[in-house]
Amino acid sequence: MRIAGRMKMGYYPTPARVVDYIKKWLSFPPAPFTALDPCCGEGIALEHLVRGSEAITYGVELDEQRADAAQDRIQNVLKCGIGETRIAHQSYSLLFLNPPYDEATLEEDADIKTERQEKAFLRMTVPYLVPGGVIIYIIPQKRLNRGIARLLASRFERVNVFRFPDPEYDDFQQVVVFGVRKSVNSLDDGVALKLQNVPNRKLKPLPETDTAQYSVPPAGPLKLFRSTVIDPEELAKQMAQSPLWRRFDAMTTRSELKLPRPPLPLHSGHLGLLLAAGKLDGVVGEGPDRHVVKGKVTKVVSRVEEYKGDVLEQRELDRYVVSIKIMNRNGEIRELT
């Protein structure tokens, strides 16, 4: 079955009921902590997950419209791809990762030679977690291949995998991976083998629980979280906070940019040139005199041949033909040349 996220260019937001189940597995500290969603969409899932806690939230989203929507829900949002960011390592308490699905490699086979987005996002974002930080990794069950299994087994301990509860699993066949970031990377072959067999196993659904199994550690605000892509709106905000810019602004005088008035009125020749150049194209007049004007200049080349004794002389003469088309309110078109 093809994954429904394909219809949204690989983007499929985590269902609210699944987020509710995940939240019950987590224990948040009374002190501030940091939470990152590196493909946050509209920010609904992360905002829902940490609601009521002391979380300082961070999100990255490539789609401009979704990023704008996420800014209403997440405190810090970068409008770019995760590969276009500079983020401090070992800074996040919680990583919520539901990566986009790679349509270019949407085969049913779990093992392929190219690196899918699911693994690429995992590889790039794991270093951002503090030791003891918690990962929530959502991935289609058949995509958890050997490479992803070994990456998880070497970076995380206390790893648990559950499938989505019904009926969400029937539609999208996704699993949730929980884990705690190791302080030192070391491959656990047993965990790697267990994870590698996930695509062929019948997994238990994610259960509701009254006892949190994973404690999210506290962490302070990030010192480095920015995009390498220049966003005009973000640049304006940063400049407004710059002491140097405020000093420059105080020392200079602003003036409005106005178009200069011509020294003399335009005569008919000027108007003709403006019409021919297309500078006055559009709707002109009102009521019965309302019409559309379109001007155009066409280059016409004429060839002249003349014998001078035994020599044939050929000349090309260029001339420019001005034409102005006018369409009145009745749809009648006239051409002036």
C-alpha cells in the first residue's frame, strides 16, 4: 500500500490521538527544557506534545506557508531545510522526528542503496540531543532498514518500538521508536538485530499508559539556532535588535522615495512612444469610453539588391513599425499603425 503522505509531497502530520498516546509515555521536568521538531509542518504536533510544560520549542520547516503557520505555535521557527541550518550540538532535551517520506525511493523493499530522507534526517539531527535526551522517531514500518537500525542501536539505549494504534496503523503503517541518547556511541548488536527485523514483525500497538517511561531532562535556551538562508523578514527583525543599526538609524534622516515630475507636460509624440513601448498597456477610461490598450514595436527587415556593373550589391534596411491595438467594451479590436 502506498503511503498517504505521498499526496502531500511526502508530508504527513502526526495524528492528534497518536500524539496523545506518546505524551503519556513522557515525563517533563518542572524546569525549562528544549524540544526540537526538525520538520515541524504547521507546528501542531510539537505544540500539542509539550502543552502545559516548561518547554522552549524549536522547529524547522521548508514549506513557507506551513512555516508561517508554525510560528503561531512554536517559539522559534526557521523557514528552511534542516541542511540549511546551524544548530548547537548536544542542546536539546527532546527530539520529535517525523521526517518526510522520500517519494523518489518509495519502493516497498526496505533496503536500497540511496539514503532515504528518513535516515538522512535521523543522521543529521541525533547530534543535537543532549546525553540522556529522549527521541521520538516516527517512520513507516517497512522503512526501518539495517542502516537505520544500526544508527539507532549505536546512539540510543532503552529503545522501544510500537506500531500506531488502530485505525491509524491500518491507513499509514507507521511505527513509533522511543530511545534515550547514549553519552558514548556504542553499537548494541542485539538491539540492532531486533530493530532490523521490525519490517517483518507483528508489532504491538502503542498502548496508553498512566506511568511515564521516559524522563525528559532539563536544558537551557540554545545559543546557536539559525538559518544559513537569508529571510528578509527575519533579517529585518535581527537588524531592529542590532545596537549598530539603531545608532545608524538615529544618525540618519529618512525620506520618502518619490517619482520626479517631468519638467514639461507630455505631448502627443511622447504619449505615442509610451504607448508603443507598452508602458501604458492596460485598462484606460471609464464608462462608455473604457477600453484596453496594447502597444507593440516590431522590427521589419527589407532587402534591396542592386547591380553595379558585374557586382551585385545587397543591402538590408531595418525599420520599426509601431502598432497599437485597442479593444473597446464590446470586444471590438482596432489596430493603429
